Amino acid sequence: MLRGLTAGATATVIGGTASASDRGVVEESIDPDDVSVTITGSTGCSDGVDPSNWSDGTGTDGGENFDRVDLDDDVEGVSGKDSYEDFTCEGYTVVVPGNSFDVSIDWNDGGFDHHYANVWIDWKQTNDWSEAYETRLMADESDDSDTVTGTVDVPDVAADGLTLARVRLSMYDYKDPDVKAIGEVNDFTVNIWASRECADPSNWPSGAGDYGYENIDRVSIGSQVEKTSDRDGYEDFTCPDKAIFEPGDTFDVEMDWSDGGLDNHYANLYVDWDQNQDWSTATEYVLLDDADDDSVTGSTTVTVPDDAASGPTLARARLSWGQFDEPDADGLGEVNDFTIYVE
């Protein structure tokens, strides 16, 4: 198979015929030694990498195979008993240096034991597997009945842009990304947003809590940024992790908290969508309203305004006692600051 021809590209085939599919692939059934190809126009897809820029790696049919590979609920590849699947043009997951994301696999052991799975990602975008980073998903596994999920950490050296993630299922041990071995290989595109800046809380009027027994335990911003804190009046979580959204996106914000044995707690989130560093024009979202039971997670759903300014802005989550406190007030409770980046 010759990968990479798109609409408008041409191929010259000696000794046979070829046709272009709508995914930009020329398929041929003749001896590859009898084929020469001349390509004009663009190659690959507009929102994915071309695996041919990296050294090949594939599986061989040994009975086992991937049924499904999922990258952070953003991209899902479903395959059968194939030694290799290219999902690089099926969308991508967006990641940020310093953050992490999940890779989940469902697989079929084919009646055999001793299986391994790993992920290789070329974070530096050198097209050199020797510089890629490996994350191991499972080791010496013989039970294919459960979904396997691993967490991939995005290193600070990750370069901005699209790169290749190679997920492979192997037998007896972990395999390198560029070998042919029993199992299956799936390729995906990962989009690294390394150049997105963090919000600087010092550009906004300050606000803090004062230790009064109650405190924030955990805040999650759209499942992209999740931070835990202790009995502190203020925590700055604006960097390096960022929650990245586009205008019109909807996401959930959650807060776990401790009441310190007291009642009448309130929690809210302020976001400066205008990025004018003026809390008086910020949007407020309510997470808790006169809550007494800290076993209940505070939550709210946020929709990014269509006219939200592009770039980094500050989101301030606060837990208060007796009332909703303003974002720039000092009061009993706790304040956590986060970066939301509007793309």
C-alpha cells in the first residue's frame, strides 16, 4: 500500500493500475518492484501526521489483537485481527507539557498468555524512535476480559505541534516501536500545545481565604486540570497545567471540600472571559449554595462564551463560609487559581 496521495495528486504505475480512495491512499495488487510512483500536490491529511515519516513498526498475526484503543476519550480506534492500523487521520487528542492523559485498550488474547502493551510517542518530533518516550500499559497479562488504562505523562520538552503516538500489543515482552513482532500496532496523532502561556494571577486583584477550619480538597477543571490542596488560604495552580477550550465548549467543574465541622458553606468560580483583569466584569458560577455536608461534591457546568477573548485567562475557585465571597475579597475559606486557555 502506498500511503499519502490526496485528491489532486497523481500516480504513475508501471505494470498495473491504481486508484485513489477518499482517504488519500493508492492501493495496488501488483508486485511492488514493478511500481514507480510520481506524486504531486499535498500528502497526508490536514489534521494528522504521516507515519511514513517514522521508521516502520508492525505486528504479525499471532492470534492476539487490539479490539479498541482510546486516547483520553478524544480518539478511538477500533480494529480487528490486523497487524497494523493507521488512525492518524481520525482526529487527535490535545495535550499540554506538564499534563497527562489516559490511554485505554480492549484486546483479545487469541487463547494465549503473557501479553504486554506499551505506547511510544515522539515528543521532540525528531522522527527518530531512539529519542521517543515509552509508557507501559500492561505487563505479562493473560486475562483479556478487562479494559486496561494507563496514564501518559507529557514531558516539558514536548515540542509544539502534531506528532506520532504508536500503541502496540506484544507477546512475551515489551517491543520497540520500529520492529515487526507478534501482536498489533496502531498509530495515532497527538497535538501538543506547548506555546500556550499561563495566566499570571498578579495581573488580577488578589483574593484569599483565611483558615477557618474549612478547606478545598480537590478542584477539577473540565477533567483537564485536577489539583488537590490542604488547609491553605490560597493555592496558585495556574502553571504549568492549563485547561484548554474553544468558544462554545462546555465543561464541568468539580470541588471536593472539608467543612471542618461547621455548616453554611458556599463555593463559586469566577472566570475573566474578557481578559481585562477586572473582576467586576467576570462571570460567576455557583458550585455550592449553603451546604452543610462535605460528602457532597460541589459542581457546575460552564459554557465558554462565543465572544471569549483568545489566550490565557484566570479562573478563581473559592470556598467560603456564611456567604458567597467576591473574587477579590479576603474571607474564611480557601481560594485556588487556575489558567483557562481559550483557543
